[in-house]
Amino acid sequence: MNDRIYYSHEAEMRANRDRAMAVLIFMALGLGIGAVLALMFAPKSGEKTRSELASTLGEGIETGREATTKTIGRLEKDFADLRKKVEERLER
């Protein structure tokens, strides 16, 4: 499937993880758009539909915040590890 040549197993694993994350993000985005369109065209009153849409959107924003917080935490840890490795190599 992938003919790329990676210089390390870690680089290959990171690329695979990034690719999987992108697929999940686009899938979630597609599901969200589909849900919004389904609510907009549902045979309910406008006020009820808007209320449900606002509630769903609020939940989506909260989920996005949680995911962003986790990602930032992971990036901070990865950066700290990278900094430590660079400092170790500079000492040698």
C-alpha cells in the first residue's frame, strides 16, 4: 500500500499514526456534517430543530476541546523528550 522508505521504524510508526488520526478526524467531520443536515431536513418544528442542533454543536465543541487538550499534552511530552535527547547528544 505504501512504497515510501522510512529512515527509522519510529518515523514509519509516526506517519501511520498521523494518517490514522487524519482519517478519524475527517470521518468525524463527515458524520457531524451529516448529522447537521439530517436535523435540518427532519420533519420537526424549527425551534425544536434549532434547540437540538445547538445542543449537539455544544457537545461537539466540548469534545473538540478535550481532544485538543489531550493532543497538546502529548505534544508537550514529546517536545520534552526530544529536548532531553538533543541535550544528551550535545553533551557527548
